[in-house]
Amino acid sequence: MKKMIVTTPAKLYAAKTFSIAPMLDWTDRHCRFLHRLLTRHTLLYTEMVVADAAIHGKRNRLLGFSEQEHPVALQLGGSDPVKLAEAAKIGESFGYDEINLNVGCPSDRVQSGAFGACLMLTPQLVADCVAAMKQAVNIPVTVKCRIGVDDQDQEVALSELSRMVIAEGADALWVHARKAWLQGLSPKENRDIPPLDYDRVYRLKQDYPQHFVGINGGITTMEATAEHLQHTDGVMMGRTAYHTPMVLREVDRLVYGDETTPMSMEDVLDVMCDYSDRHIADGGRLTHVSRHMVGLFQGQAGSRRWRQILSTDATRNDADSKTIRKAYQVMCETAAEVEENNAARAEQAAE
């Protein structure tokens, strides 16, 4: 088995940055462990953790992570500066490299707690939260926001929020280049229906040439990533990174100039099998890990069989890493059969 080698930048945001967006129910510690095997340098984010949960909840379950995940940021949700400062201190004590404030999630649950995207309507409160967290910790404090919500003028809304949080010391702004509609659209619809306005984020970067501005929203390829990096300091990829994680194998070379050969997929699977068995031995289930691996071979011959086995056999209570190895073996056998059949048809056609 190949040993994991992980790089932690001496200073976050020292150069162009690629990150994976915080995604509820997706970017948990098992997902991040897998992603780190595919990319050494990408900045990883937790799911959003509500400040009250970080303070009063089961911290090891909510905040625990593997050392191999660095660099990794904790995203917090909340609107009380005192609570956010306390939660940020807890996150720092766990070893996170950054604390990020969620000012972009449009879900009803988040709105009912008066945080997430609805904070775009109260930029001074966001600035107060950033100031409190900056005083509490010695690691970067950043903000992830939208360009506006509902009927806000997105030129004014984003400029006002950015000005205030930068004045309070925010180390970076990650901007999802869409408005959020707090009424009338579901969280899922808010990821697709409001139109993207990349130029608005580009203009924000022009306004703050010395400050880190990263872009998020609808970015699905490394070609698009390269284009956005001509205008901003960082790219944050979401669903594409999750559903087709093999794209991450290109990040280190294309964004960070690291020509190190990526870990082979056989080695990746070896590490994930060992990791899965440790998780099971600690009382977990294989599906907690394997559900993040379903899209690993998306688009490759035999990948349908891989997905089928991980979506069925891996959910059984007694499933262990043998299921992952079986799925890979069946996928490879199916791919070999496809290749043989294609070769036979080509030979027949040539006769």
C-alpha cells in the first residue's frame, strides 16, 4: 500500500487556490479523506456546523477529522458574534486551518435560525461576527456569501457586505455568483435557477486587488477553472467534485504546478479499504464511507457495475472493505469484456 503524503501550505491563500465547497450531508470527514487522496493541495471544507452544535453538541462526532485532511477549513453557521467566537475557538483547538462563516445557505432551517444567506440583509451583523471571530482565533477567518438575495441590488449588496467584513479583517471572500431567493425557491432550485453572474465577482476582485476573492457556482471543468483564475484568486468547485471526483487528480498539476504523479487508483482503493475497516472497527458502517465513492469511476467502462455494487451490497450491516474490492474487480472484468467485444467487432468490420 502506498503511504499517504499530504502537503499543508505554510500560509493559506498565499497563491491561487482551488477548494471544494462545503456541502451539507456530503463533505463529511469520510468524503474529505477520499478527496485528499486525489489531490494534495486542494483546500477542503467541512459541512456547515451550527455554532450552537459546536458549543453544546458531541464535538468529536461533529468536528473530528483525520490529520491527513489538512489543509481543511471549518464552516460555521450562526449570527451571534459571541457564540461564533466560542465555536471558532473550539474549531481552532481541534486543529482546523481556517474558520469560514456561512452567509450563503438558503435553506428554510437556516433562515429560521436567522443565518446563512439571509445575513446578506444585515451586513453590519456579519461584520460584527467576523470581528468577534478574528479576536478569538489566530487562524484565517473567511466568509462565503452570495452576490445578493431576493430583490437586493447585487452591486450594492455585495459591495456593502465585502467592504464591512474586509474592514473587520476577513482574510478571504468566497462568492457564490448567484443570488439566493429566500422565498419561492427550494435550496436545490437555488443552486441552479438564479442566473450566474461571474462578471459581478470579477468586478469585486477589481475593487479589492490586494484581497483574496474566490468564485463559486456552476464550475464543472478544469478549463473553466483556469478561466476563472485569470480574474479571481480562487475557484471553489461543488457538485462536480463530489459526483466525479476523478477531476481532482488534475488540480495539483494545473492549479498548483505540482508535477508529482497522482496516487494510482489501486493505491487509493487500498487506503480507502483500510480506512473503511478502521471505521467499521470503531462502530461505523461501510456505507458511511462507500457512499462517497460511488462516482469515483464515472464515465469509465464498467463503472455502472461499480455503482450498483456500492449502492446495494455496501449498505448491508455486515459489509466491509471486501465489498469495495469486489466492486472494483467486477468493474475491471466488465471493462475487459467490453474491450474484447469492441475489438471483435472492429475485426469483423475490417474483414
